Amino acid sequence: MAFALTTYYHEGTWLAWLILAAATGTGYGSLLAITPSMMADVIDLDELNTGNRRDGAYFGVWHFIDKAAMGVTTFIGLQALDMLGYVPNQEQSLAVIWGLKTLYCILPSICIGTGFLVLRYYSIDLQEHRRIRAEIEARNNQRDVFQN
């Protein structure tokens, strides 16, 4: 929501900018905090299903995709700036300004909204995670008894 509202930034709206920057920063910070937590839940579920702990593989693939996405989106963003007619250090036309607002406000809002809809189907809540961990611990304890 805050990303979408940033389309109202314009010269002289510094207070609105501060408020919306804080709101978008808080939301983005939450995203950075929750995704590793969710990955840990998925790794636990994978361990329960396969019997193997593959943290390194998950984190390796995650970070590879993350870095590749940063590179691709940077390239696309720079190409889009060129197509919009953006020229650095010059007054920009209204079309360029709205193109920038679309690229950096509206498009991220659509992506975040889509992600929110997808995450509504994420099924590992606290109760499910406790069940997964309990089953893993029980299996590990049983294995330890047979090994001793």
C-alpha cells in the first residue's frame, strides 16, 4: 500500500515522503526478516519428508536466484529508463516522471500484492511447525536409541 502511495511524491512533499519512506522501509524490512524464517520452515518440512537436512542447498539456490534477479531487474530497469527517454541531470518530461513512478511505485505494488496473495496459501503456521519439529525430534531420538 505504501509503495502505491509513493506515486504522490512531488516537489515540496517532504513530510509525506518521510512518512511513506518509513512505511515502505518497515514493510521491506519485514520482508527481509520473514523470508529466511519461512525458508527454515520449508527446510524442516523437507527434512521430515526426506530424512535429509539440506540447509546449504536451499540457501545456495536462494541466494543464487536472489543475485540473478538483482542483475536481471537492474538491466531491465536501466533499459526501461532509456526507453522512457530519461536523461540524467536534466528536467524530465511529465511522461518520464510518470514512467518512473510506474517503474518504482506501481509495478512494485503489483508485485508485492501478488506475492501477498500467493503467501495466503503458505500452510506452515506455528502449530504446523511445532508438529513438524516434534516428528523430526521423535525420529532423531528413535535413531539415536538404535545407534547406541
